Amino acid sequence: MSSENNDEPTLSPSKKSSNTNTANNNNANNSDSESDVNNEHLIGNVQRVAIVPPNYEGKPKKGHLIFDASFECGNLGRIDYVNDFEYDLFIRPDTCCPRFRCWFLFTVENVKADQRVIFHIVNFSKAKSLYRDGMTPIVKSTSRKRWQRLPTRNVFYYRSPDHRKNYVMSFTFCFDREDDVYQFAYSFPYTYTKLQNYLDNIEQRRLDYVQRRPLVYSVQKRRLDLLTVANPALLAKGRRKKVVIVTARVHPGETPSSYVCQGFIEFIISDNPIAQLLRDNIVFYIVPMLNPDGVFLGNQRCSLLGFDLNRVWNDPSIWAHPEIYGIKTHIMKLNEDADFELDFFIDIHAHSTMMNGFMYGNVYEDANRFEKHSIFPRLLSRNAEDFSINNTTFNRDALKAGTGRRTLGGCLQDSTHCYTLEVSFFSYQTSTTTQAIPYTEELYQQLGRNLARTFLDFYKSNNYVSWSPSCSIMPRLKEDRIKSRLSRQSANMPIVDQDEALLNNEAYNLSTQEFIYPETRNNNEPE
Ligand SMILES: [Zn+2]
């Protein structure tokens, strides 16, 4: 988590005097986001910059904070000294696209023990935020490596008269250990390197039902990994097979989507009997990171070249959007191959203003098709307590025509279901409680596992797979049940054996009266 080098930090004279609030750099005369984001000094991340008081000369002393974001996924563009306790922090806009500013990740060191500070993050690109609902930044340090959320009492989100009435998120913090490097983030980071290590580990297990290959390379030549998970016998040529495609992280700042995707992969490659049954019957194609360059660079929404890759699906360019071009070509080939029956495309995102997990689906004129399209979200809501059917909406807004969900929903066969799966950056409420439960890395992964389990429900409901108690995997199932029950007991989690309930349930009856989704206008834009 420390910076890549231990060079002497750059000394940065204060941008703003404590008395006058006047910037002394060339072309900014206030801290307004629109004027600042167009300034050259917000193009790159800060690189071990020591913030010292005005007119201070010489080496930085202990307590002159050193900020750094020059590492993978880092994002912090500028720091203004306000006074000895307060600092204005500027998010670096996406590369080649100044519109998006939300993700931040940076380190602070050279602190004095018990040094108290107030950090103001002053240039978010959007006013509406889960900070209004109690979300807080996360923090860890070299001696305490587990991410913690700051208490809500230390975090303030408000319109600031000092920043042209922009929305500002301020938080107070006390550095308690002099030698620690502290790291602050918008959400749990998940780097390109972390994904590569995770996939390398899977490869080393030499599972005959998992294949990994780079589908294409990004503009900066990073891998767009494609995992194929299926019983090898199923992949034989000439054998007809059903296909599920799961993608994630087209938007780099939406790190929770990577945790959901990892939970999905973890489950689907496990020796859990449901996973085995699914692999025997379904081919899973998974692209865990659709925008590896954007992730590496610490962008919020765009690729290296400044494109929102979830708006180019209708006409991806091989040179400007090779990632979408590659996956779309792969999908269209499957769509035309008589061996493959493409049932699902699910693209995982994270949402910055909504609670819970939920889905965006498509609207179809054909009532029967639309009805079938609304089944999967309802099944998922039965398996995942954090998945909200109330937040799930179906739309055909022109604004979203270039999303994977909309484009593929319009050009694949009628039987293919295309969804965006969203998960909150912050928390969820269950149907029985009013208290919000903040998501953790583990809870995000749990949603991924529950997503995987739901395919069993779906394929049982249309009698494509069946569960027989005489099945040879039954004894292992029992062991698994005991193991999972014990772990839930020790983790103080409710003892509800989902696998057991799922497998022994009678085939789910898809009565159509229960769900009539009206077409809803999309009231919470991102996707
Ligand atoms: Zn998104």
C-alpha cells in the first residue's frame, strides 16, 4: 500500500492561504469543480507530495502530510492546504474525460501521533450520493490491514458555500500511529493485479472444467480474461448446450462488482453439488474485468481513451473499444452457432445512489417474453436477502441504448435474457428489517454465490435440470451442509441452509399472476 518508491517527497507550497482562500496557481481562482477539472494539474495523480504551510521552506517536518496516489487504481489529483488541520482534496477526473469524478484512493504518511485533520473532498461530479444515506469512506493502515468504514458521526456531506455551493464530503480523522501509512478509499479496491493473481491461482489448480484465455487485449495491452467453466464433455462439438455469460467491471470505479463476480466464480468452480450439477448442464463464460485499463488507471467510469464502454455496445470500434468489440464478437458467434443456446447475459455493476442489489431488465412488446424476462430477478430475490425486487426496473430509455443489456437484448435471440445486476456501494435492507446493513467484501461475494445458485432454481423451474436424491453427490452435500452450518454458527449468521432448501425444493411454480412489472422509467440513471 505504500508508494512504489521511497524518494524524497515533492514539496508542494500551499495552493491556498488560510486567510484569503485565494488560489495562487496560474489559472484557478476558486475551488469549483468545473474550473478545476479542466486544469492541467488535475490530469495526473499526486506523487508523494508533501503539503506544507504557505511560505514554508526546507524539508518537510513530521506532521507535514505526504499524499500519494501514484500506484495502481490510485486517484487523487490535487491537495490544497487550508490550514494546519484542513485540506481540500480533488479527485482526478477520468483519463480523457473530465465528466466523472467519484472514485478516490490515496495514501497519507509522515503523520504525527494524534494528529487530527479534516479532509474535504470538494469536486465530486454528482450531487446525489449515498453519503446522504450514511455512507462513509473506508480506511486502513500498514499495521491494520483490514478496511474499516469511518463512523458516520465523523463524516459530513453538504453544500459548501466555500466551494461555489458544490457538494462536499468532509471527514475528520485522527492519525494515531506515526510510522503507519494510511490509505483512504471510496470503496474496497480491487485491482487488475489482484484479478490476475486470483486467476493465476485458479489456473494452478488445473481443474479440467475451467479454461482461461485472453479474449482480446486492451488499448494498453492488458488481458481481457475469459473464463469458460463447464464439464469438458459438455463442450464436445455437435452437442447442444445452454450458455450463461457473466461480465463485470466495465466501470472501473465500481469495485464491488469485482467482489460479486469473484463470489460467483468461487462458487461455480467449487465442488459444491449445485455447482457440479450446473457445470454438467450449462456452459458459463465469465469476463471478470471488461475495462482493465480504466481499472489500472484509477478511473471512475471510462477507459483509457475516455469512453464509457457501457455506451458503445451498439457499435464498438476495434481500435477504440477492443474490449467491447471482443466480447460482443464472441457473444454474436455463440448466438449464431447451432451448438449453443444463449440463455443469459448478466453484466455486474455497482450503484452510487441506490441501496441493495437489484437489476435492470428490458421491456418487450411480446407479453409472454416480458413475463419470462421477469422470472430470474424474482428467483434471485428468494435466494439473496440483499437483492431487492422493488428496486428492480425494466426500461428502454434512449439514454441507455448503448449498454450491454439493451444492445444485446435487442439483437440476440428472443430466448436470451439480458440484465444489468447492480449492487449498492453502501448497504442493504432486508424485507423484514429497517436497519441498513453495510456491505463488506464478503457480503458482496455472497451476492455472487447467490447469483450462481439461482441458475439451479431457474433450470429446475423449466425442468432442464432435476435433482435426484439418489445422485452420487448426495453424501458430499451433507458434509457441505454441516460445514456451512458450522461456519455460519461461528460467524453468528442465521442458520438457513440455502443449498438444502434449493435442492430439495419442488420445482418452482412460475405462476404468472404473481408478477406484473409495469414498465418503469429509469429514475436512477447510471448503469
Ligand atoms: Zn456501472
